[in-house]
Amino acid sequence: MRKGIAIFFGLLFILFAVFQYNDPDPQIWIPIYGVGAFASFMALGNAVRPWFFILAGLGYLVAAIYQWPPAFEGFLLDEMGMKTINIELARESGGLAICAIAMFILAVLTRDRIGAR
């Protein structure tokens, strides 16, 4: 189960990074999702301890809270393009929250494996 979830999150974050190529600030978002993908793939072989994923998850969570828009207008409208800055900020915050959740899940899954050694 750990390997399947790690692969799922790793591929998901690679997909997220690919979608950033036409973003106004890809130099920020591609590395953010790239780190999430790299960390997910490191969980495949228990290359890091659970505290690494907890710290990464906390970092993503703090960033998601910081990125939250001043006025929430939703995530999607009729089109995928950015209509307002609040929608863009909500999408960015949501992506960071997904990264945080993934890191916390991987922390739990790697904790179980390390204790079994």
C-alpha cells in the first residue's frame, strides 16, 4: 500500500509541475511540486525518516495558509483560466494543501515500515 500511494502522489505532483509550464511564475511552482514528487518517490524505499515528511507537510501547510486569498471566490469558473487573483490564490493554496496532506500520509506510512525493521 505504501508503494502504491507513494507512486500515486509522485506522479500526481509531476503532473502538477507539468501544468505549471504556462503559469506566470513557473520558477516557483515547478520546484514546489517537484520537491513533493521527489519526496514521494523517496518514500518508496524508505529513504528518509517520518520526521522529514512531517517537516515537509508543515512547510506546505504554512505556505497554504499564507497563500489563502483575502476573499475566497472559489477554485473554478466556467473556464480554466485565471479570472481573478483570489481564484488563482485559492488554487495555489489548494495545491499546497494537497502537498501537505500527501506528506502527512507518507509520514504515517513510513513510520509503520521503519518500526518493522
